Amino acid sequence: QSESVIDIRYNEGIFVGYRWADKQKKVKPLFPFGHGLSYTTFEYGKPAVNSKVMTAGGTLTVKVTVSNTGAREGQEVVQLYISDKKSSLPRPVKELKGFRKIKLAPGETCEVAFCIDREALSFFDDTKHAWVAEPGRFEAVIASSAADVRGVVPFELK
């Protein structure tokens, strides 16, 4: 019995899933990436960063408060996306860089923190064959799903 070789080309590139949906302004998925159902409701506070400027070797912390505003205990997945405002290569509108699952009783509030480092801002440059983090403007996007943005906070990489 002979084995046959199948040659399949991967042509999707980096615009797959929510990244593709973000790029197509007219398309709204019925169940966006990260979407979940709950028997309660959650309210997000305004996200904040500990510094508006991050150095190449440094880190930045993004914090947001989340409150259970419903009558039942529930769980929520708080998501952090990073948006590169100007890049030398095509980039997704936003990229998932972290998430935290929290469980809150009715009326309970907690603070969720994410640490951003150079790796979270990097992309692979195929011409340089290296991961690159270009200086410039970025946004930390806090969301309940890829389509349910709850807050945005700008910062700069020097």
C-alpha cells in the first residue's frame, strides 16, 4: 500500500476568526469570540493603566473593576485585547493577549489586572525573521467578548 502526499496551502494568514470579523466592518457574528451567557449581569468600570508610556524593557499594568449587578452568582471572562494603532505591516484591529475568569456573588465587585510586556505588543516580521515591537501608539481594550468592548485605554511604547 503506497502513501500519498497531500500538499495543502494555508492561505488564511493572520485574519482568522474574530480578527477577520473585525476587518469586515459589515459582518457581525451571531456569537462573537468570547461570547458567553449568564444568569446575571456584569458592569465594568473604566479601565486604567499605571503609566501612559512603556519602555521597551518595561511592563504596564491595566486594571478594571467588574461588578455583578444581577440577583444571582455568576462567572464572567474579562478579556484584554491590544490594538496597534500604526504598524509597518498589516495587523488585526485587535489581538487577544489575556483573559481572566472571575466568579462574583450578587453585588460583589473585584479588580482584574493584566500585565502587558513587550511580547504582548510584538508581531512576527517575515522579512526580518524576527518578533518586532515597534514604538508607537497602542490601546488596551477591555471586553466581555470580541464584539462587546467595555473600555479602551491608550498608551505608548517608546
